[in-house]
Amino acid sequence: MSHPHPELGPPPKLPEGGLRVTPLGGLGEIGRNMTVFEYGGRLLIVDCGVLFPEEEQPGIDLILPDFSSIRDRLDDVEGIVLTHGHEDHIGGVPYLLREKPDIPLIGSKLTLALIEAKLQEHRIRPYTLEVAEGQRERVGPFDCEFVAVNHSIPDALAVAIRTPVGMVVHTGDFKMDQLPLDNRLTDLHAFARLSEEGIDLLLSDSTNAEVPGFTAPERDISNVLRQVFAGARKRIIVASFASHVHRIQQILDAAHEYGRRVAFVGRSMVRNMGIARDLGYLKVPPGLVVDVKTLDDLPDSEIVLVCTGSQGEPMAALSRMANRDHQIRIVQGDTVILASSLIPGNENAVYRVINGLTRWGANVVHKGNAKVHVSGHASAGELLYFYNICRPKNLMPVHGEWRHLRANAELGALTGVPHDRIVIAEDGIAVDLVEGKAKISGKVQAGYVYVDGLSVGDVGEPALKDRKILGDEGIISVFVVVDSSTGKITGGPHVQARGSGIEDSAFTAVLPKVAEVLERSAQDGVVEPHQLQQLIRRTLGKWVSDTYRRRPMILPVVVEV
């Protein structure tokens, strides 16, 4: 199995008759999915998603793929194929279209409806091409065929990309639910047909590659939801992804059965469920869904609230309810259902929300104590079955952390894919398909691009490190006035501490040392403010470390007069 090397340089010019595949996100992580295909000087992008921040990225709203490797080649992009409508596959599209708004978007009806609504908020009107399973479209030199796959959102598609070099199949996210709620199965017949033609490179979802057996069907949740609804005496509050139409459908069905009304809470939830209902993907009995403002007129035993926040996102509705920072107040006897998985890295945030809700008297039902979630991804048994159908000549696991990619590669090897034809890559690694063999050719820049409010890419790792220090250790500011010609102190030093746990009065022990160091530097002819700031920082930092074993941010200010 080939794998990336940290010393890889930029890939050479693509050989004539070669196809290059470069993932810019989604490998080594869960989210930020984006893959660039290059043939004959033209580019095709599959997905452009976001990654949600973790605790060590304070203040960050979203994390985007790094567009720098294609920024100068946006005119070469024939289109963006969107496999389905989850945020980790479409959330980055508005930021890419800001740079070139006329790149065509290609996807299914629901996927395009969700991204069009999102783009409307960014004031972008996209060019779109709606496709369905079984359809083939020529996109520049890329001949794309779309295949139905089952996932936790309707209308998901895999894409087979034909070029004169060979055929590449990208599964997107998929599983093999044999009893899907919408009766839309993963089209194994189509994959078998593609296999007969010859799949030269298969990019396959790795998320559940470590999980043995087969993923449970979505409808298994229905009976558990009915039990929860039957036992609930007050309000039921359900937190789910705002695009999980199948899960919300089961909530609506249970609410209808038990005589409850449903209100959607949160802008994205209201928007997405409205789209799904209007397009016929969400079946809503008349009178079942009401506006949240009308809930005061209903008894608690007839209310279901469906909101966002299943991953513990700080600004989502459920987190704000747990923190008593929302118009909906959790009370003793409410039932809260977290109807989704735990995305790796979000565990602490989710359990913090669960504890907050429990504190106010809620009965919290989650994946840890009830079967209120099944995965949208194929487990190991399904992947083995899938590889035996597809019989790919080369395999490249995608969509997953390193452990998932490695496990998926092993499954491919078990089904007969030669080890030297399995490529385990990471973000930024260019993989070239030349003369029927896939191999790593180089690496492009593919780091994190942070969205902080209206700022995109302006916040980097140094700023995040500073935020961490400020949050963990606090800040100490030192103010000194010096004579510009002699460097001697004419005012201060004055110290203020915030968040460090050190009283301002404690610094009287170190201020004489700071003054002494500055006087000595003046005698040595050191008068440049930056050098004086460094001296203050070192002197004060050593004292704080020796005295308190702390490392706060020290911010010296030297004013010349």
C-alpha cells in the first residue's frame, strides 16, 4: 500500500494521458470533503464541504478546504458535482463561488435546492444542472454517470467519471440499507455494470470501515421512538442535523401517532424542512407542523420541538437551552432526544449539553442509552460485499480519519485488490492514474482555512495559539514610558493582569527587577522599543513561571517620549 511522505514536493506536470486526483479535504478527518480531478488541462470538483471546529479552535465558526492550489485555475473548472446535501459536502460551496460565481453546480433535486437556499443568503445565484440516478452528462472532457446510493439524506448519488485514461468511481457517502424509508436502494446493479466495464480507480467511503457487520436500517429507530413518545408526559425536544430528512420523518410519524404537534426551531432546520416538504421528500400530515409561537396555547403533553444542536455546537438551539440562554426553557419532566451520532472530537461538547439538560430536570435519550440513531455509512460487511461487486483495479479510501482509511484499505486487500494498487493518501496528496496504475505523485497545500465571523482565512494557527493561551492562562499587560534618546524610564512600569489568577498587587515583587533590567539596557545603549519589550517579556515571564508555574500571555507596551 502506498502512503504519503512528509517530504513530498509539488507534483510534476500531469503526464499526457494521465488523470490526477487531489483530495483537498475529507482524508484524515470527518468533514471538509473536496476532491479535484484533472484531465487534459481541465478540472472537475466533487463536493466542497466544511469541517466544524473543535474546542482547541476557539472563536472559529467553520473550517474550509484550502482553495490555494486551484485558485489560479478556476477558469479550468468545468463544474462541481455535489454527491448529497450534508454540510460536510456542500457547506464550502458559497466560499468557492465567491471567487468565481459562474462555476456550474451539478447535483440531485434536493441537493441543489439545499445549496441554492444557502447561496441565496450569500447573494449568489448559481448555474445549476439537476441530475438523477441513471443519467449521464458530459462535463468538459469528463463523462459523468450518476448512481443512486442510500444515505441518511434523500437523493444521494455516487458518480462514475469516464475519461480516455479510464473510469473513476466516487461513492460519496453511502450504505446498503435494504429497507430504506424512501424505497431508494443503493443501485448494486449499476455498480456491477460499471464493474463489467472496468473500474480503474474506486474512491470509497471509509467512515464505518472499522465497524463489523452491516449497518442497521433506518426504520429500526421507529419502535424506539414510539416507546419514548409513549412514556413522555411533557414536551419532547428532538435534536438532529438540519438535513436529516429521514430521521425527521420518523419523528413526525411518531408525533402524529401520539397526538402531538411539531414545531421546528432554528433557522437552518426551518429552512431545510420547508424545502424537503415542498419537494415531497418530507410527508407532513395536515395540521401537524405549527409555528413555534403558537406553542403557548398547547399543553406540554402535545408538543414536539425539533431543533439543531445534536453535536453540542455552542450557538445551536439545544446548547442554548442547556445554558438557559434560549426562549425555550427546559423544565422538570421534559424529554430530550439526541437523534444523531457523535462526530469524533465533539464528545466533550455533547456530554456538556447532556449534563446541562439533565441538571434542569430533562430526561435525555441519546445513542449511549437507547437506539435513537443508526449510521448513514456502510460498515465492514457492506464494504466487503461492495468491493466484490465493483472489483476495482485500484482503490483509494476517502472520507475518514486515518484509522478508518487504513481499515478500509485492509478490506479492499481482503477482496483481492493488490496491495500496490491501494493508495492511502491524505489531504493535498496528488494521486495520478497513468497506464492503469494509481500512484502518489506529489503534494499541494491543503491546510485549514478558518472562517471567523465575516473573516475568511485571516485567522491562522498563531492566532489560535494566542486565543488558547488567553483562555487557559490569561493576559498580563505592562506599560512603561521611556526617554526616546536615553532609554531611561520616565513612567511606570505599571502592570494589569486579567484572567491569570494573579492579583495586581503581587507584581510589586517583580517591578523593581523589570526597572533594573530596563536601566541596565539603557546604560548599554539599547533604546529600540521592540528590544525593550522583549526584555520586559522575558523578565516578567520568568518570574511568573518560577513563582506560579503559569505561562500567561505577556503584552509589554513601551511608549517613547
